Amino acid sequence: MLGSLLVGFLAVLGEQALGLYLPRHFAVSLAVGLAVAATFWILRLAKHPPMLLRGVHPLAAGLCAGLGVHIARIWLR
């Protein structure tokens, strides 16, 4: 549960920071990807990776999450 809160918090902070330099569409996708990657990295350091994604590299998880948000935003327009 704390991991989900951390992802949400980091995504909002990242979107606010990146929104100054990038269009909102790209800032949101990039912020979510970075938040997921950072959270996976922190959880791996704490030796508590998510059970189903134990062998996934944090950057791969962040890339997939950011790409998923990007596709969803395009699809839902």
C-alpha cells in the first residue's frame, strides 16, 4: 500500500516539475514511468519487490508503465 502511495506522490510531483518544460501529455507519461521505476528501485533496496514482478528490472517496469499511460491517453481522446 505504501508503494502505491509513493507512486502517486512521485507521479504528481514529477508531472508538476516536468510540466514546466514539456507538454502535459508527455509530462504525465514520463512522470508515471519515472515514479514506477523509482518505487521499484526503492522496494528492491528494501528487499520487498512486488510478488508478481520480482524479476522485472525497475527501468523496464517504468518504461512499460509510462508507455501504458501514453497509449491510454491517446486512446481515450
